[in-house]
Amino acid sequence: MANPWLQIPLADYEGHMQSAGVEQLAVLSRLFGEVLHLCKPASVAILGVAGGNGLEHIDSSVTGRIAGVDLNPEYLAIARERFSHLQGLELHCVDLSISRLRLAPLELVHAALVFEHAGVGLCLENALSLVAPGGVFSVILQLPSEISQGVAASPFASIQLLKPNFALIDVAWFRQTIAARGFVLSQEATHSLAGGKSFWAGCFARDL
């Protein structure tokens, strides 16, 4: 069975993420910008880059290598068109849940709302393998909500294809799992969202 992300047009995904009651696209962009400002990485990987939300925050004078990864080639084509001016941009079409990603490690690896869809098996192994010694692993997870769980309703019907494969990640378990792999939680914060949801954002530093 084809991955549902291959059946969702980027316009539907971005429209859903910007729609009233969801309003997550701008938040995700802002949080990525904050991590870039904090880390000032010479190289960064964005897992689930889609159409490049947040890439506008990259300062090419600081970050010379940008690796965007996504499983939808149409998303990557749009990202390439939108950010053709961005020096050092490389885009990789890989399903992180089923294929090994073989790239040279990067100073910052950012994964926002990726593990809820791709799981914490091979996808997580791929993510951790990308973090260079002394680098940072930046993660955004969706927290449980009594008001709204899982994939929110929206005018974009195709988004509902994601529901069967969506699963929240327990933050306490995630912290412990990453710590056991030699990463130290350096900062964390909770961000409230429209519609009653919230994000947990954490940064993990990898040992040298």
C-alpha cells in the first residue's frame, strides 16, 4: 500500500496546517528559526521538509549545507523551486521509515512532527545517525489533548488519509530513549496552539 503522504497534495497539507483551529505552519516555522538562531549550525538537516516551511530563516553566511529529506518527490520539487536561491541546499527523496539514509553527519538535525507519522523505529535510527559528534538533535512532538486528538478536522479531506498511521509519542519515553543513546537534553519547552493542542520542543546535544 502506498504511503498516504504520496496521495496528499502539498497545497492540501499547507492549507490544512494554516487553517482555522489548526494554525501550526507558522508556529513550526518560528520554532525552527529559534533553533537555528540558538545553534548557528554550519550544516542542518530537516526531516520531513515538505515544501520548505522554515527554510526562510536560514542564513547562508552561517549555514552552508542544508539537507532536506522527504518521501514525496512533488514536495521536494516545490521546495527546490521556492528556495532555488538558497546556497548549499540538497534535497533527498527517502522514506525514513523503510530506507537507510546515508548522508555525512550534520551539526543540527531537526525533526518536527515526523515520528508521529513515521514511527520511532528506523526513522529514529536515521535521525540519530545524522547528528555529528557535538551536534544537536532538535525535535517537536505533539502532546496529548483532551480537546483534540490526532489529525484535526479541516476542509482538506485528503489529510484524513493520515489518521490510520498517526500515533502520539510519549515524551518521557522519548527523553529516556534519546538519553540512552548518548544525547543530553539541553532545553525543552511546551507551546500551546490553536484548537487546544500543544507541542513539546526539545534539543538534545550529542556527546563529542
